[in-house]
Amino acid sequence: MLRAASFLLLLVLAIPAMAEERSSLPQNERVEIRFLVQNQIDAIRNDDGQRAFSYAAPRLKERFSTPDAYLDMMKRSYQPVYRLQSYAFGATMAVDQGAVQDVRIVGPDGSDWNALYLFERQGDGHWKIAGCLLSRGGTTPI
């Protein structure tokens, strides 16, 4: 848990530098990353913990152990994502630790949120969701 929190803190501190040092991902990888976010959001909206959990990176799976625990965490800590009204994709970029996808969200109460999804490349070359940093406001941090 401390490693994940440290990773998120380092990422937040690095956002200004990342904005200047954007590196592009190939189109097929940007499509894969957006596909993962879309499908996880769809699974969460439908309370399909098994499917939502399937998009999580191994460290998240280890931390939450079961699809039910993962979905419960989403309900408690990510309410703007859990019952969002709408969302739109922002920038996708490569970072040293993997990739980041910016998603602008309109929460269930109409408030604007920004979700910064973190991705890790797996041994098979595919991406998995490694975390999400949620902040109030619709402006993109990257």
C-alpha cells in the first residue's frame, strides 16, 4: 500500500515535468488503454466486480484480493467514477513507470472531476490499470 501511495505521490509531483516531456504512445496502445478505461467504467456502472477487477494490475489485485472488495472500494472511494453521468478522454502519454490516461468526469451530482488513470505494462505486453488519482475540477493536470 505504501508503494502505491509513493508511486501516486511521485506521479503528482512529476506532472509539471511530464507535461513538458510528453512522449507519445503508438496509436494501438492508446486505443488499448482507452478500451480498458471504458470497459472498467462500464463494469463498475453495472456493479460487475468480476469484470472491473479483471482490468486491474496484479498489485491492485493483491491489495484487494477479491472482486467484491475491489468493487466495494470503488463505491466508497471513487463515487464520482462509480456513478458518473459522463466522461471524456484527455491526454494519453507514456511515463517512466508506464502510461497515464487523463479522463474528465461529470459526477453523479453534476460536479466536475478529473481521473488520472495509471497503467503498468504486463509481461505479455498488454496494459493493466495500476491506480487512479481522482481530483475535483474538470481541468486536466497533464
